[in-house]
Amino acid sequence: MAINVKRNEAVKYHSHWVAYLHEVARTGSIRGAAKALNVAPSAVSRRLRDIEALVGVRMFERVPRGLRLTAGGIVVAEHVKQVLS
């Protein structure tokens, strides 16, 4: 799966990607991520929608007890790790 992001757009969102994606994946919930990031849950939800629109991949799916990374989300998370390395 290729990630379709223009470099200048990725740089603009880069710092937010890491924090928001990491916290949602770690906590498995928007509310948990919001608490860890000290922001409103609506801000986390909005940022996730923005990131998904930017990369063109649905990264999380709702499950009975929160959120889980999709296959595309795993690819994006791995890509972000590689970029940061």
C-alpha cells in the first residue's frame, strides 16, 4: 500500500501526526488520547479525519471497546516511524 502524501503537506502535519496517531493507537480511544494530549476529544477526532483525508487511508476502525488500527493505519504508523528514524 502506497502512501499518497505530498512532502510539503506531510511536513506541515508531521508533528501532529506523531502525537495524535501514537496516542490513539496506544490508548485505543479518542478520549484516552485527548486526556494524554491535554486537548478536547473533538480535537483528536477532527485531527484524525484530517490525517485520513490527507493520506487517503482509513486508519482506525471502531470496535466495541474503542478504536483499532486498520491495515492501512498500520502501514501509515510504520511509515511515520521510518520517517522519524
